[in-house]
Amino acid sequence: MFLLLHIFFISFTDKFGSQPITFSDRAIEQRALWNIPTDSLDYAVSPLYLDSLRRVGGHIYHTSRWMNGATVELTPAVAEQVATWTFVRSVDLTKDDTQPSSVLQRKLPSSTPSQQNVVDYTRNQLALYNLLPLHAAGHKGQDIVMTICDAGFTKTDEMTCFDHSHCLGTFDFSAENKGFYASSTHGTNCLSVIAAETEDYHGAAPEAHYYLMRSEENDAESPKESDNLIAALEKADSLGTNIFSASLGYYNFDNPAFNWHYTDMDGQTTRCSRAATIAARKGMLVVIAMGNEGNKSWHYLTAPADADSILAVGAVGIDSVLAPFSSRGYSSDGRVKPEACAVGYQTFLYSPSGIVSGNGTSFATPLLAGMAASLWSAMPTATAQDIRSRIIRSAHLYTQPNPDYGYGIPNAEAAWRGTTDLSPVSESTPNPTPAPRKFLYHSQLLIEYNGTNYNSLGQKL
């Protein structure tokens, strides 16, 4: 008799019997440097609870110490039984047998060959946010560790545009049945925007080191993929990753019953957005694509771009004009999104066949992540939130953000040469709001806040 297996996220009530996870030496050193304490989020999921799931036939794909749960394959009948256990908080279906749709094309845009002058164009896409002075000064991401999380990295291991000694390792959190270097060119494209370096092409941070991680599953679009992304974020944290770049986003799934809504884009509703915020609190700079829904019915950002304390990235051309497909803000709870924009329209990148151009916030995201890596290499004592704040405050619309560009296009040199006494970045929109108004800012620094408030009539106070 055929048993129908579904995939569930099982969350637990506590961490009975668990131990702290193992962190790399780099991660331990950085946490000490930045005064990030060990807490319950650094403890593994209870091994006793996982054993209970295995005893009833559960296949555990991966666990989440931040969400205190596990992604598990079970029959629906067994899942109902598990839901009655006293140590189980909830059982959420994340993937069923729904037939795949064409949704995948939404967030993994294709790349197309171009006849434009590649040398000039790659220079222009770095020059738009004034990164060239940092590169000229020798700051190209040295000593910065990045994680690029994507759908796959077809032939990345064979391409001569990459310095393969800079790849620190690969991790696969998907159930993809194709090889890590054979399932998708999307990750290859995104990596190239950061790391490729040839006579004809210059990435944004070619001296950075990086881990490659796969979380997407090309057979279907389901919430399980967002839980795969959480597993990647947690692994990156344990390895001492400085910058996590993911050109992925979620709201619409093959099974419409799973679909999220714009009201869910508040940074607190979806698990992947909550995890992205936790990653930021743990010392990572998380850089996420806004999505390519700006000229579609959805229109808005996708999760986890709605997370707090990250950089959500919109797309522009080298003429600074917003790409029509770039998803719009704000977050549903009124925070400025995107935080920044980079070239995502006719972005030059590498594919296994050579240099091509592509469109998508997918490519603006690693371009900005690479800028952050080069900036951080010029300021090695900075924290992730220092770098984030500098990028935002250098953007051309910092004082007048809007839901299309957010704070706008950053200026890398201005961010580099700015003052060290950083002022906070307001996460609120500049729309008229009733007084009093509260601002919440998380920082490693003692800072003084200076800002402008408006009354309910829009008058400056």
C-alpha cells in the first residue's frame, strides 16, 4: 500500500537535554570581538525529541535551533499523532504532493547574451555606487567571509573566472536530485557578480572568501524552501560568515493554500524573515533581494526581504532609473524597504558559456553584498550594523526615502570616508504620523539620535 508522505515543520516547546552547537574558531573570535553573548538560540534542538520523531518513521531533513524545530517527512496520520505530544508546540505542513508550477521563473530570472562593451559596462555597474575608489585603494573584500545561498551553481567548480581557492566549502540544504554543480546557473550568475575577476570582468569583491549553499528545490515551490534557507543562515552563523547574500524570495507557492499575503511582510510573521533578523542580531550582514514583482499584481517585496536590520535590495539600471520589475516597499508594518538599490537591469555577469547580461533584483543583491564586503575590508573593526548604517546613510535618498528606491543608491566611497560616530538609521517611513513616536534601534555602539518627527498633519515638529 502506498503511503503519502508530506513534509512538516515541527516546532518544540523547549530544548530539553540540548547542548550548545559547535562554532568555528572564526565565529567564536568574532562574537567575542563584538560582545555577542551565547544564549538559548545557540543551543541545538533537543536530541531526545528528534529521536522520538525517528521512532515513528520521521525522516529529518534538518533542524533549526533558532526556530526550535525540525523539517520532517511524515505521513499525515503520523503528523496528527505527533501534534498531540506534550513537547510539540505546532505542526505546520510545508510541502505536499501539489504538482509543480512555473512559479520558479518568478525569482530565478534568466540571463541573456549581450553585445555591449563588457569592460566599460562592468566598470559602470561598479561606478554607479562609487566602488572603484575602494578597489583602487586595494579594498576588494580581503579577510571577509561571505555565504552565497541559491538554487545551484552549475559549473562554478570548472569556470576559470573564479579563484577556486577562495571557496571555503559547500553545503546543500535542499532535497534537489541534481548535483550541486549541475542544477541551476542562477547561483553561478550571482556568485560571479561578487567574485569573478578576469581581464574583461571585475566583480564587486573578488578577494572575499565564500561558502556556497543551496536551499532551493527546482521541482516545486513550497514553504519548505524557506525553512531550507533558515538552515543555511544558521550554518553560516556557525561558520563565522560576515555577509550572507540570498537572491531568493517567497510569497506564492504551487499550493495556493500555502500562499502568504502582504500583511505577512512585517518581518515578524514568516519564519524565514524572523531568522534573517536573528542572523543580523548574531553579527551577520544579511543581504536579500526585494523580488521581481513590481510590475505584477503582487507588486510588493517578498520574504525574507521584510526582515528587520538587513539590507533588502531593489534594482536599477546604470542610468539610476528604477527597473519596473523591482518589488516595492514599504514593509506591511511601515518600515522603509528597500534599504538600497544596485544595478539589476542589464547587469553583466558570468554564466558557464561566458559573459552575459541579466535582469533581476537577484543580481542587484550580490552586487550590493560585494560592495559591503569591499567596504568592510577597508574597515575591519566595524560591525555588520556599522556597515549597514554606513551604506544606508550614504544613499542618495537617505533623507527622503520612498517605497520605490527606499534610501536609494549608496555611495561606497562616502560610506568609507564617513565619520566613525554613527547615527542611527530610522526604520520608520517619513509619512505623517501622530506624536508621540517611538524609534527602536539596535546597535553595538553608544550613539546619539538626531531625527525629524512629523505630526498628524504632516507638519515638522
